[in-house]
Amino acid sequence: MLETEVLLTALLLILAAGASMVAFVPSRKIHLLRGTALFFTTLTFLCSLLLVSHFDSEIDTMQFVQDISWFDVGGLHVRYHVGIDGISLFLVILTTFLVPVAVLASWSIEEKVKSYMFFMLLLEVGMIGVFISLDLILFYVFWEVMLVPMYFLIGVWGGERRIYAAVKFFIYTMAGSLLMLAAIISLYFFNEAQNFDLVEITQKLSSGEIVLSPLAERLLFLAFFLAFAVKVPLFPFHTWLPDAHVEAPTAGSVLLAGILLKMGIYGLLRFCLPMFPAVSVQLAPAISLLAIIGIIYGALVAMVQPDIKKLVAYSSISHLGFVVLGIFAFNFQSIEGATYQMLNHGVSTGALFLLVGMIYDRRHTHLIEDFGGLAHVMPCYAAFFMVIALSSIGLPGLNGFVGEFLILQGTFLENAGRAAFAASGIVLSAVYMLWMYQRVFMGTLQNEKNLALPDLNWREILILVPIVILALWMGLYSSTFLRKMDTSVQKVVDRIEHVREPQIYRVEYSGH
Amino acid sequence: MLENYWVLILIPLFGFAINGIFGRRFSRQVIAWLSCSTVGLSFLICLLTFWEFIQLPVDKRTISRSLFTWIQSGNLVSEFSFLLDPLSMVMILVVTGVGFLIHVYSVEYMAGEEGYYRYFSYLNLFIFMMSVLVLADNYLLMFVGWEGVGLCSYLLIGYYFEKRSAGDAAKKAFIVNRIGDVGFIIGIFLIFRQFESLEYLTVFRTVSDQFPEPTAGFGVLGAITLLLFIGATGKSAQIPLYVWLPDAMEGPTPVSALIHAATMVTAGVYMIARSAPLYTRAPETLFIVAAVGISTALLAALIAMAQRDIKKVLAYSTISQLGYMFLAVGVGAFSAGIFHLMTHAFFKALLFLGSGSVILALHHEQDLMKMGGLRKYLRVTFYTMWIATLAIAGVPLFSGFFSKEEILWKAYSSPLGNGAFWFVGVLVAGLTAFYMFRLIFLVFYGAERFEEAHHESTPHSPTEPSSLIKVPFMILAFFSIVAGFVGLPEYLGTNRLEGFLAPSFRYMPEPASVEEHGHFSESHLALIAILVTFFGIAAAYQLYIRDRQITERLAARFSLLYQLIWRKFFVDEMYDWMLVRSIRGFSRKILWKSIDVNVIDGLVNGTASLMQTWSHALKRMQSGYARVYATWILGGAILIFLYYYLTSF
């Protein structure tokens, strides 16, 4: 058992080694740089699979835990405390899966390959770090570390308005995370042990060792919540997303949609619900309302976008609305569905951005009106796009359906009206996706520039095939994933249930 | 075979995968052979299963097979498992049987088309999805097939994707169906909340414990059944969601025959029959089902009378016939609905295949006004279409007669039926006879009008396809004649089908004491219906054979009415204007351009530029001159001094 404890740190170390290797390769050796990055990210993915095989789904505490003192200055006890449970396990795997795919999709990057690959590896360190940190300061450090490479990926390798988009992305997220930092610091003062340990603080909050006044509890919740809501992004904190996506290079969009947005959701599940269950319950109606607005609003705005990438970006807002809705329904099915839907969205929206990137590499545009009739010249591409589009709109048998169904079923058990409104998103997603598909792939070839477009090459097929297999697997045999989540999801649900009934009494009596 | 009947589901999936992935490299023969043989094999297994099935004692005729757990979350479980009982047995026989015939027909019909592999792989996928829909043993798995057949329908309607209209029709079909599907899925949510299971047999057992008698008032069962019915109106093209089916005729004709006539569109009827234990306990919903069914039957029959496109006539006819089936299940006559579903599958598939031959012979001409006199050229098509027309019109002894009479009788005599249902039903029967014979007369009789239309492109006369294509015609014609004998009315014999299906309709509520209903006997009412049918035929004969002038004079006299019918009561235009355009405009102008770009992002960018303005103002403080800094320091010192001085009091 000794060696499994270091697995998580090993992932970070492999990536760090990769990053320093990249730093030593001369910058004109483009192929070697790409190869090195691909090798190390793939190696990370393979190692991360060990996590799945060694994961014990019966245990309800953190696994693969490593807890070392990082620095003790004055009263500050900051620790390097990492570990995962059933919720973060597959988020780590999703990260390690998507990064090599994104590297492979970055062959069209010709300029400054060295720093590009360096940032990719650094980004992966940050992303994995966020999902495995169990110390608040460590978490915050990774949270911010991740911003930097993404800022550069958008700002250097992005499209025309890349500077605007990069700055907007950075400041928007930063504004949220500063609130979170303030909340982390004030939690430290409430905690007599004077450390930032997430597990310990959550434990003390639930056992009543740390008592927060209702106002403090509410403010802390809101501080965390806003940081995460921007990241998700929840309506109306979403306007950075379309800009960032349109301007980001393909790999940036893939990781932004696939992983970064999940951090907001992950934060809600890991911080807001377990630490402040009472406030979560109180504010659930309002948050659910925002989520439902996001579902419908995102879909309607996606429908009228002239740009495929923007369409996919707005569709993300709609999809993540479902996830937030599921989390704040506090029901086993809805939370498990939301956790599952995070993975599904990472796979299908990530793949959609990959696909858009493939056509962008050929035509240097992602405006819908520049296309039409592509199925004639690129039948293979059209077929892959169809499958992924169907997975995104939740066709049963593919991955998206399982998550969406569980979320809505769970939400329905909690509150039928919410689920009914949210279900209208099912229709709207078909509208925007199929309408776009029709305008891009069906009809006759109008634009002369599209007449001689080459179909997918082997590298691109190699990228897409695993994703399609994964989409089918997750859609047909969800037990592989869900069984590993059960215990951790149950823990979150129990935590909410625990405050829910007494909560009613407390509110009633405090009124007198 | 009874142990492993489920393999019949998987075989077409195999065909789909092979043809779909490698089909582009295969020759046409390989594609066709692979595709037809997989469905043929499925049908064969189906027949063997049926043979063993009917030898089982009646109470053993419910066989479940579970393959694996599909979704499990907490107490919610949906297995990938199948249920073979008399109802699904009948359905799967129809699906694989008619499916196989249409695969064979397609081999030649599609021979000249691009993307042969695409067509056949989609068709195989359809058979797979339809089998899942029919054989699923829980609502969620049925939903997989339900949306899956919708997908295949989408792909096949859009088969000629370079045509704008085909793309539009495909998209419309999928989206309209999805609207219904939302109803269906919310119904599933409610089923799970009420019964904590999605598996049919568990749900039915629970419901018969919870509600031993039909409920009074519109309760949870009313809500469940109504929501499921919304799903059915989408898939089975009933009011208000029928609008996609006529457009779906953009797909290849064999697809119209298989998906949009014989099998997929009947899924809604099947779903209600499958949920009979729920529906019988919700009489309010059943009344709505019957009323929607009969209204749709009437509306579609009216529209069919004036259409000029041969496939549109058949499409509206299908909608109308589906309306009959909903009338049947709506009055609680579930086996009558399934009976008509079966006979309709034969004669309507045949009619579509016949229309396909006509269209092909005339080089893709679909306008009835440009046909005529074809009986000389297309002998087999001519005879078989006659048979099918006699069947659909309900001429005695043909299959459609028995199933339609059964429905009309039940609409009148069942405790849930009434005279009005029967009356409108008979009226629709007359209209059906009229528009179908109008079609026959316009296509096969009278002057040859296709020459004028195509004088430059048709040097030789229209010809019929080769012998392979005739086999499906013969077989379907045979069943269009004899299929009705499995369900004879009481005054002629026994209804074997009803007896066979009975085990599927267990878990019914205790029947309330039925008072004697109605004054007329079944045979008398049948006689009236037959007379009305013959009147319809005679009217068509008068208008389209005897005196073509009358038609035009009538159209001119009642031009407003004629226009209304010809333009399909402007329903499409209304939907387009009310829903499509307004939502699109609202999303673009209000949500996106105003709220998103101006309000929300305006707030964000506004904050940023406000900060910028402030910074610009503040940066003047740092001018770099020591004297300015000294002034600031002095000012600050004074302020601090003043603060302490004033607070010291």
C-alpha cells in the first residue's frame, strides 16, 4: 500500500519533469517538443489509471492521502495535504485524459511551440492540483497557478481579440478568487487549530466545534460561491466565457470547457455544500432559479450565434446550468448525476471544440455562414461531428443522457416544477445543435474555398476515436463510473440531510 | 430460441456497425447482402421464437431477459433487459417482418443513389432501435429506442442532405419529436416518484395494489398518462404535433414505408397499449386520447382529399389511420388498436412501396396531376395497390375492414365510447375511401398526363422494376388481404388476436358494472359503415373518372374551403410564425444583443472602464516631481492632525 500513497504526487512530478525537459529542448526542434509533451502527458494518463484500479469504492474518506507540513510561519500551519475521493477521482482522470488529446490537437501550432508546450504541462499541474488539494492554501495556490498558463495560451496563441479576452478571463476569475481568499483567511481565524486543513475544518463545522454566526456562515458561503459561480459560469457571471472560447486556441478551449469549468462545480461540491449546508439549503431556490435561467438562456442565445465556437460556448452555459441545478437539489440521483454530467460535458464539449478546431485549421474561420455542404467533401468529419453533437444533446445510449436524466430525475423528486422547466432545455439543445449541423454540413457546397477540403487525417481520427468509444461506454455502461462515486456522493447527501430537518426547527425557534 | 431471443435485437446492430464503418469500401452487393441478411436473420429468429412461444401455456408467456445494468443510482435502476410477451411478440414480428421486406425492396430502389452504405446502415440501426423500443422491459430503455428511432428517422429523412427541404424536414421531425419526448421523460420522472421503479411489471403490480379501481378525478395517474400521451402525439404524429410527418416524405420512399407508415409512427400506440394498466385507471386521459385521435383522423383525412403529391396523400392518410388507433386505445380497446396497427403496417407499407414504383417509373415525379393511365405499364404495382386500397378503405373481407370495424364498434359500445366517436369514425371511413380511390384513379386511370410533363426526358414508356422488387409486393398484398382473419368480429367468428394479446393486458382494474350500452348491434353498425365506404368510392369515381369537370367546378365553387384544405389549414404557417420566428427573434434581439451584450457585458466592461477612468485620475498623483509629493505629504499630515484634533474632544 505504500506506493499508492505517492501516486498523486507522482503525477505532479512527472508533469514537472516533463516541463523541465521541454525547457531544455532547443526551441527550433518543434517535433521533439511536441513529442516530449505528448510523452509526458500520456505517461501521466497511464499512471493516473492506477488510481482507478487501486481506488476502494467502499471507503468514505479521502484516499491516496499524503499529508506533509509545507511551512509553519508564526501561527500559520500550511500543509501539503492531497487526496481524492469518488468525486475528484474521475475529474483527475478526465484531466489526464484530455491534456494529451489537447496536445495532439495542437500540431497546428507552429509558433513558439516550446513555451506553448511548457504552458500546457504547467496548466495540467495546476488543474490536477486543484482537484487533489485538501489544504485551503494549497488549493488556492493551484487555483491561481492554473490561471497563468491559460492567460498566456489565450493571449499569445489566440485569435484576433485575444488580449481583450485573456485580460477579461483573468480579471473576471481573479475577482471571484479574491473573495475566496478572503473567506479562506477568515475560516483560519475561526479555526482554533490554526491550520487550513479542508478535511479538518469541514469535520469541525459539522460536529459544531467551529460555530459560525448565521451572518458569518452566509458571507463565507457567498464568498466561495461567487468564486465558483464565475468559474462555472453560472448566469449572470458568464460573459467572459464566450469571449475566452472564441479567442482561445483549440487546446485552450478544450481544456477550458473540459476541465476549468468543472472546477467551479467541484468547488461547490467540495466547499459550499459540506462546509455550509444550512446556507446551501436556504439559498437553493435562488441558485436553482439562476441555473434554470442559465439552461434556457444559454440555449436560446446559442441558437442565434453566427459562430460555431460561440455556439458551443453558450451551450456550455446551458449544460452547466443542469449540473448546478442537480447539485442544489440535494438528492442522491441529482448529485450523482451532476458529478457524472461534469465528466460527460468534459468529453462531449471538449470533443466539440476539437472538431471546431479541425475545421479552423483548414479554413481559419468558424463562422457558420462560411460553410455548408461539408458532408460532401468531409464525410468522415461529418460523421464524427454527428456522433459528438448527439452526445452533447443527450441522446440516450450516449454519455450525455445518463447525467442529464439522473439530474432531472433527482431534481424532480425534490421539486417537480424546477425539473419541468429545466427539461425544456432538452428541446432547445436539439434546436441549436441540429440547426447548426444543417447549415454547416447539409445542403450544397456554396463556398469555393470548401470544394477541396481534405477529410480527417490519421492523427485527427486517432484523437476522436477514443472519445467516441468513451462516449459510448459512459452512455451504455455507467456503472464503471457511478459505483466509484456512490460512497462520496452519499456523504455529501448525508451532510445536507443532517442539517435539513433540524434546520427547519432552528429557523422556527429563532424567530421567537 | 426462447432462451436467447434477444440476439435478434443485436444482429442488425452488427450490420449497422460494419456497414457504417467500412461500408464506403464495400461494393453495393456486399452492402446489400450484409444489411438484408442481418434483418432476415432477425426475422427468422423471431419466427422461431414465435413458434416456441405459442406452444407455451398462456400464463407462461412473459419472458424477461436481463443483459446488464445500464443505469443505477441509489434506488433507481434501469437494466438493459427485455420483455417478451404477446404484445411485444406481435410488434416485433411486424417490425422485423415488414422491415425485412423493405430492406429487400430497397436493394433495387436505392441502386442508383449515392451513399448506398449510409442508407443501409441507417436502416439496420433503425431495426435495432425499434426492437429495443418494442422489447424493452422498462420505461427508460423504451425511451432509448424511442429517441433512437427518432434519430434514424432524422438521418433518413435527411438522406438527400444536399436538398434544403430534406434538411429542414429532418430537423423539424427531430425537434417536434423532442417536444413530445419532454412530456414522455417527465412522465417517466413521475412514474419513478410514484412507484419507485421503472420496470413495467413492477409498476403495473404496484399500481394494481395502489389503485384497485379506476380513480375518480384527475390524479397522479392522470398526470402520468397525459405526459406519456404527449410523447405519443409527437412520435405518432397526432394533434398538435403531427406537422412533421408530411414533411418527412422528403426521405426515400422505402423509408416512408417502413418508418413513417408501418412501424415507428405506431410506437405511440404501442406505448399506450403497453401502459394499459395505467391508462385504464385514468379515464379522463383516455377520453383525451380518444378525442385527440378521432380529431386527428378527421383533420388529416380532410387534408388528404386535396393533396396533389402522392406521398403527401399517403402521409396524411397515415396520420388519419393513426388517429383511428388512438381512438381505439382511447376507448380502452387496446387489442383493437394493435390489430389496426398490424393490418395498417401491411397495407400502408404496400401503398408506399407502390407509390415508390410509380415515382421511380416516372423519374421522380410525385404530382398526381402529372400521372394517369399507368395501369397499362405497371401491372404488378397496379394490382397490389388496388388490394391495399381496398384494404385501407375498409371494403369487406380485406384486412382493414376487420380492424376498422372492430375499432368503430368499440368506439360505440365500450363504456368509454359514445355515439359521436362512432359517427365521426364512420365519416372518416368515407373520406378515406374517397381520397384513396381518388389516388388510384388519378394514378392508374384516365389520360396519360406524364408525357406532357416529361416529353423531353421519357423516350420510352414507364417500366416496372425487376422481379426481386415484386416479391415484397406479393407478400404484403397477401397479408393485406388475409391479416384481418385473425380478428374476426363476434358475428362472424372469434377474435384470435384479442385472445392472444389478453395476457399482456393483465393488471387491469376490476371492471365496474357495465350497464348495457347502445341500442344497435355490431353487424348493423358495420353495414352502415360499409355503405358510407361505398359512397366514398362512388364519389371518387364520379369526380375523377366519370366527369373531371365537376372537380374543378366544385373547387371553384367552394374555393375558400378548398384553399383551406389544400393549404392544410395553415397550421405550419401558424407554428412558424408563433413559435419559430418569434423565439428566434427574441433570442437574437433581446437576449443576445440586448441583455447579454449590452446589459451584462456592459456592466462588466463598464466597471472596467470606470476603474480605468479613476486610475487615470489617480495616476496624476504620481507625476514624478518631488514638489508634488511634498504637497501630498503635507496635505496628509494636516488631515491626520485634524482628525486627532477633532476626535480628542
